[in-house]
Amino acid sequence: MNILQLCPKSPFPPSEGGPIAMKAIRDGLLNAGHRVHTFTLSTVKFPVKDEMAATIPDFSYAFLDTSVRMIPALLDLIRNRSYNISRFFHPSIEEKIIALLRETKWDVVLVESQFMMPYIDTIRSLFDGPVIMRTLNVEYVIWERVASNERNFLKRMYLKILVRQLKKYEIGCFALADAVATISDVDAVQTQELQPRADVEAIAFAIPLRREEPLEKTFTARFGHIGSMDWAPNAEGIAWFLDQVWPEIRKATTEATFHLAGRNMPEYLVSNEQQGIFVHGEVDSAEDFMLSLDALIVPLLSGSGVRIKIAEAMSLGIPVITTPVGAEGLMVNNGIDIFICKDALDMIDIVPRIVSNPSLLDHIGDESLKTIRNQHSPEVITQKLEALIQRKMKL
């Protein structure tokens, strides 16, 4: 099949959850013998470098400044239009997509996320085959949870308006695609409830197993987190963890250290050696950073979809400590292949227990590798997506 993949951020390099998931789908389809052309937006946050792009076959891109700006945001507020989405549309990008649709006979268009759905009318005008929309999150759920946790009254009211606008948009776009492939069963249920007319199927993200067994290393009580700090749920979760959780952990054990890495690290987050906090900022290799940890801590309070960084850590055999929101959508079992802490007290309890008894981590790494092998094999996930595409092509 000839497949056109439209992405709101570049799969290259696969530096975080979204790009990892999009590249995994592309690689899986290519390995199955299909031709995949990936067109992506190049943004300020996720720029595509010309020299890198030149080395990737069937890959094209165009720059779009999706930065948040006050006047366009206010205009969309007045128009009752979702600014979360509208800033991803531009006529110049539309022209690029038109050119791609005209130059090749495509069998299917794979739209990566709600953020590329503003181009659906353009796609429909030139392409009569199936349009499959892949979602990594139900976006309005993320912002609904962020709004509920916001203490500033005016900001909370504004966020609630954004939530309402975004929810309205998502309900509409779910019905416009021929099928919606969600990343988890939880998202599939939410999507179907939002839009009963949508053809929804849960197809998990693919992630190759990085190791056959956990890395043998000496326990150093080194805990950490990695993630883009301009994503609201990450910023919110880390603020909560450093304010309410970590100080209590340090009262119980001064041996533990916490290492924080990720792009767009805010200036107020700085290292505090006395408190055992070390801020690394953006690192060259997320994999090397995670391998340096005894356990990855993902203290999410809001969000939707699946935390791909958690699955990436599990594919390396690295134990993960997270919240119910962090584990949402993953086929995991608390105390078997992951630690799920229902509140701050659980997290304050588990870290010192691990420090005093590191053997608690031993089986977690082994079982996490089994979970990834059984649930997220690239071959299995690609076959499910192929089956969905074939089903829509026969209609």
C-alpha cells in the first residue's frame, strides 16, 4: 500500500512520546513492505533539521510557528473556536498537503492526532480513500484535569472555556475520520462515548524491546524523571512531587537523589544538592539517562492516552513508580511490573522502602520486559493497523 502519514511534530528524532509512537508506526509499516511518505510540521519546539531530513527517504516537512500568542488566543476565545487546534492550521501547510495528494495515488491517509484534522476538508476534496485518525490522547481530558487542579480562579475559568471548545472540536473530528485508532482501551471507550457515530478501535503503540533482560548494576538510590516540561501535565506533576512528596522522602532517607531531565526546563527548577535534587535539562540520550536510574518516577496528576516514556523505560527493564493517571491505558499490574501510588503517602512510602531494600526492584524490571514483549510488539501492532486499513478499504 501507498500510505501518506501526516504528523503535527516530527518523528525524527524520536525524542519523546509522540514522535516515538509516530516513528514506530512508520517503521512497522515499512518493515511490512508498504510505502510510507511522512509529512510533518516543523515547529519552534520541534524543528526539523535540513541535514537530517535529507537522509530520510519519503519524508517532507514545512515550518509552522505554533507558538501561543495572546491576540490570536483572544480572537479564538471571542469566536468560540479552539485555539489549541487552530494554531496548527495555515494555508501554506494546506498547499503542501494538496501537492502531496495530487502527486501520488495513495491508498490511505494516516492523520496523526487531532492537531492535523483541520486539514480534513482539503484531504476529502482530493482523496476518496480511507482516512484513519490516530490519537495519542483524548486532548480535552488532559486540559479538564489540568483545569480541575488549577488554584488560580481566573486561570481555572479560562482553562474551562478551552476545555469546552476543545471537547466540541474533538466530538466533531472523531466523526469526520473513517476510523479512529486510539492508543488505549480507556481512550477507545471515551472516544466512543463522545462520538457514537465514530468507528473506534484501540491499537496500542508499538515499541521494540530494547533489552532481553534488565541491566545488572549496583543500586545507588538514584531516582529520576524525564519529559518535556512545556507539557502541562508534566509541569504540574513535577511541581506537586517536588513540593509535597520529595521533601518527605528526604526526611525518611537522605541517601535517595532525584534527577530531572527534559526539554524546555523552566528557569525556576534548579539543582539543590542539599535536598538531593539535580536538574540536568535536555540530555543527549533519553535512553542513557533512564539507564542511569534505579527507578523512573512519573508523578502525573492529569493527562490522557498512554505515557510512552513509561513504556520506553519498561522496554529497558527500568522499574517505574507512577500514579493511577500515569498507569492509565497500560496493561500493567501494581507490584508486579510497576509501582502505582494512589496518592502522595504511597509515593512517600515506597521510595524509602526501596532504598532500604533494593531487592524490591528485582522482579519489577523482569516483568516489565515481559509486558512490553507481549503487549507492544511492533509486528503485532502493525498487523492490527493493517487489518483496520484493509477493512476500511473494502467498504
